[in-house]
Amino acid sequence: MVRPVTATCDLDRAVIAGLTPFDPVPSLGHECVAEIVELGPDVPGLAVVPWHVSCGSCENRRDGAPSRCAAVPRHAMFGLPLGGDWGGLFADLVRVPWAAANLVRVPAGVDPGAVASASDNLVDAYRSVLLGQRRLPGAPVLVFGGTSIGLWACAFAGALGGERVVYVDGDERRRRIAGGYGADAASTVEELDRPEYPLTVDAAGHPKGLSSALRATAPGGYCHSVGIYFADTRVPTGPMYLNAVTLTTGPPDVTPHLADVLALVSAGTVDPMPVFSDRCTFDALPEVLRDVPEKPLVTRSPS
């Protein structure tokens, strides 16, 4: 059993705003840092709770894909009842099955708020850049933003050795944050000094962002989309074919990457805090969420 002390997620915002098919959802929340209140003989402390429910021992988990755990229904997760009702991480108490395989301790000295989104969005941003950097180490990265993931992708792109990071977003506040992470920020693609980049990330949360990212991917390049597009979405398959562009997408498998992400935050290499738009207490959460803030950080003191 864990008591969530910090929780927030981009998908929760979309659900509350009525932008998804999931309406109503009784148990929201699949990002948190939680206080462990019951774990056999273990000592209570703070841990990251991955959004996906995983047994920790099936073949998929061993292959680095806990989000496709064979021991639970497909799409089993906290916060959305797609693969059974596992509760939401905005609750007062949450039961985490197979806790020894899933809970990851917050390093000593790390502000729990800084890794609140390590359950999902923060790792998703890391993974979105890592996939391309593994194929083309040090290559320039172009990020189409509109969500918190795009901003954190800028931070991780620099941390992973990207030669240059460019960020495109019409929102001035987000461009300013991206600039703080070392990215060259532009409001439109027309402002860019080059039309194509070997690595691109679609974190716009809008089909136009996906299309723009694919068209801006250089021949032989890689584009990763973190967007969840519930309706059919057009992609420029002709240019993709001619330019041999690879597109990847899908939910992040959190546990395989958590140690690396937490290490970067613990070392001060990546600071997630500037991305949070609002801060509120857990008790004020119902009222705050009605206004659909961009990326709230929700806190309460552990008991």
C-alpha cells in the first residue's frame, strides 16, 4: 500500500478537458511519488510508482516491456480502466501489486516533486530522445512541443549529447522554458534555419505536430511521437517512404529507464521543476483541476 504525495499527468488533463474517449473516469491519476505505508518487512520511504501494472517476471517484462505484461489484462494501468480497475494515483491510498518489482526508491536528497512525473511523462521524454540518439549519437534534435514531454525532451536531448536542440511551439511560456534547457526556440517551422533534422520528436499533442515532425525528418532519420491520437490521423507516407523515415510511437516502459532518469535528476543534470505550471495542495486538487491547468504539481506532506 502506498500513499501518493505528489501526482500530475498530461493525459489526466486531456481526460478532464473532454479530449479523450474516457468520460467519465472515476479513478484519475497515473503519475506520482508515493510514501510506502505497507510493504512487508521493508522500511517505509518514498518511491516512484510506474503507470503500468506489471508482474516483474513474465517474458515481456524481462524483454524490457513491462507495459505489455502477460500476467495482467492488456493495457492494465493506474488511472484508466482499460485493463481492469487498478485505481488512480490521486487516491488517498493505492495498492501496488508486485511492489518489489515495480516501486523504485527516490534517491536521497532529491525533491520528490522533481520526480513526480517519473511515473510516465518524464521517462517518456527521456525515451523519446534516447531512441534516436542510440541510432544517431550526437545528432541534432528537433522537438515539436505543446506538452510537458516536449520540454523535458529538450532537457534530455542536451543531457544525452545532442549536438543541437531546436524547439518549435507557438506558446511563449513553453519556448522560454525550452530555452532554459539550452534549446533554440522558434514559434513556427518557417523560422528555422534548416528544413530537416535527423532526429525529430512529436510532442505537440496535435495531428499537425505529427505531420510537421515527419516532414522535417531528414532522409534516413528517425521521428518519435509521444502523442496519443484517438482519432485516425493522416501521416505523409509518400515523403516518409521516399526519405526512408522511421516513425516510432507507443507508451513508455518506465521501469527499464527509471534508474537512468533518476540519476540524471539526482546529479542536477536535468531539472524537471521549471516545467510545472501550477502548484497546489492535495486537498485543493478537485477545485484546481476544474480549471484544467497545463501541468500542475500536486503535493502533500508524507505522514
